[in-house]
Amino acid sequence: MAVFPAESWSLFRYKDASYIVYTGDTGVTAENIHQGAYRRFNIRLNQPVKFVFLKKRYLVEASLYPYFTLLGQSLGSLVLGWEALLKCTPDVYIDSMGYAFTLPLFKYLGGCQVGCYVHYPTISTDMLSVVKNQNARFNNATIIAKNPLLSKLKLVYYYFFALMYGLAGSCADVVMVNSSWTLGHIVSLWRCGFYPNIVYPPCDVQAFLDIPLCKENNTAEHTVVSVSQFRPEKDHPLQIRAFAKLLQKPEGQQALPKLILVGGCRNQEDDQRVNELKKLCQELGVEKRVEFKVNIPFEELKTHVGNATIGLHTMWNEHFGIGIVECMAAGTVILAHNSGGPKLDIVVPYEGNLTGFLSESEDDYADTMAHIFSLSPAKRLEIRKNARQSVKRFGEQEFEETFLSSMEQFFK
């Protein structure tokens, strides 16, 4: 018996294994999940998958822990993991949700072989440096950043949590990470006796490569498109402020561009965040040049991305960046943050040729957008072609091969 993450359906080459997925979606049936997989990802399973429905998922919700959130969620995952272990004890347990504290639970109490696919470290050395340097960010409140005593106390808490996180992660028999950035942090925090494997997440690049790469019309309105959930770490305010500064630049602009923010809202907090972004647009006087497209269908998303000149992404230390890959595949000129996965894995030269741009500050983003618009259509087309060729390495087939190669030792 084996328990695997949802993205590992390619493991069906092992037909003698039973596949079980733990889920906290208690209000649905197995058939609903199968239908959702087909509707959202065009996946039909050729072998039955069993679902074990868990009732204690609320224990890993961040909203339950206004303080000491990381520790609270990790302890909550132990209770959730214990429920899962009691309901079904597998031979192989693979965590793809980031619940590292469940690894020793399944290994030593369940007697399982354990592995994990880390999308984002629960804590990272970057988070430690933010607190140590007293920098205010979305995960380090200003009141703490400005207070030396509170910063020291939080740093002690973070170091303690990082130690426990590393001990839990060291229990894994197989470790996969989704990017070079994640690899660096896992190697520095976990005490693995082996080197983790980089397994880039499966990106549906073909759906965007199918968009015709048309030559630009000089009279057409330029658009900048952003594709990301309306979460605080995505830093949409940086996008709007940089865009406002771009509009203030008179040089080389025949017509004012438009910014289109495409993203999903998960809850009321995200809805409130969108309202605050709209207020920011009004304060900066750019509300007529900024559009919000919330929870739109996939085909409409493709249309906006396919028509855009620039694909914009501003998250600091994005662990990978599937939205960036999709924009590059669609043929936009990507402008991402000079950090994390975009810097190390995605927006890198292809056969020595430029595939996009990286920036950091508001002024830097504004200047780079102005530079992209000032390029000739032929030069932009060259960059778009290079980008399209480069992202083919992030396709689903490549994911299947690297994932299966990492999992092979469990099936020897």
C-alpha cells in the first residue's frame, strides 16, 4: 500500500500497488474529486484511487493560530497525521503538503518508508535573516521589526523551530524539492544523509505554447499582466506603485499601457486585500489604467496572458513560479523578482540568449518596464521566442521522469 501526493499519478506504472490519498475535504465524495481533477487539470485516472477523509484538518489552518503560527500548525499536523495513521497505515508515505513533522510519526510509529516533495520550506534561512536584521515584511510585523527585544525573542523562537524542523526532515528516506532555491534551504536546515533531488513541478506549458506568437501591431495598446493569487507575499502593492511610476515616464510612450491583475481569491481576507489594492490605485491616480480579474476561467486567463506585452511578477523569494513559466510560454516578456526560483531556475539565459528581465525595487521595476516598451518589436519577439524554448523543460513529461526516478528506490 502506498500514499502519494496528487501530482504523482504517473506512478500508476506500478500496477500492483494500492494508491491512497489523505484529504480533509469531508464535504465531497471520491467521485467529486475525480471530476474536479478532470475539470481543472484534464486528468483521468486509469487505475482506482482510494481516499481517506480526515476530520481534523482545521488544526492546520493558519487562522487558528494568530500567534506562534508555524509552531501551532506543525503541532496540529501531528494530530492530523495521527488521525491519518489510525485510519490507514501505508507501506510508503509521501508528504507533499509541507507537513514535515508527520515524517517521524509515520516512520517510527507507523513503520513506513517516508518521503516528501517540498514546495516551500516551512521556515527558511531568509526568514531568519529578515527577523535578525529587523526588516518589516508580510511575515514580520512592523511592531516586532522596530522593537529590538521582540525581534530577539522572535529570533530565538525561529531558531528553535528551525532546529525541530530540521530534525523532522532528517527522517525522510527520499527528499524532493521543487527548485534550486528550495534545495539550498532544505540542505542548510535538514540533516539528510543524501542530496535531495530537484523535481520541477509539472507546468501545463503546452496549453500556453499553443497560443499563436503573433507579430506586434505598433498601434495596439500595450498591456502588463500579473498572474498570481491575491496573497500578501505576492506583493501586488509593489506592482501598482511601480506601474504608477511607469506612467509618469514621458519618454518613448506613444500610448499609456494598462495593468491587468489576474488572480484568485481564496477567502474573505483575499477579497478585502483586493479592495485595498483598488483603494491604492485610486490614491495613486491609476485606477483607470488598472483592471482586476478575479477568479476568472482558464480560457479568459489565457486570453489576457496571450495579449500582454509584459508578464509581471513581484514576489520576493518565490520558491518556483508556475505563473512565470506560463507567462513565458504564452509569449510575454517576463519581468520577475531578482530572487528565488525566478532568478536561479526560470528567467535564465537559453543557449546564451536573453529570456526575460529581473528587478527588485519600485524604481527598478518601472525603469525595466519602460526599457521593455522601448525595445523594437523584433527584439521583443526574439526574447519571447527564447523564453518559449526555455520553458519546455518544465513540462509534465519531464516532471514524470524525474519524479519516478526519485521514487524508484521505494519499489525495488
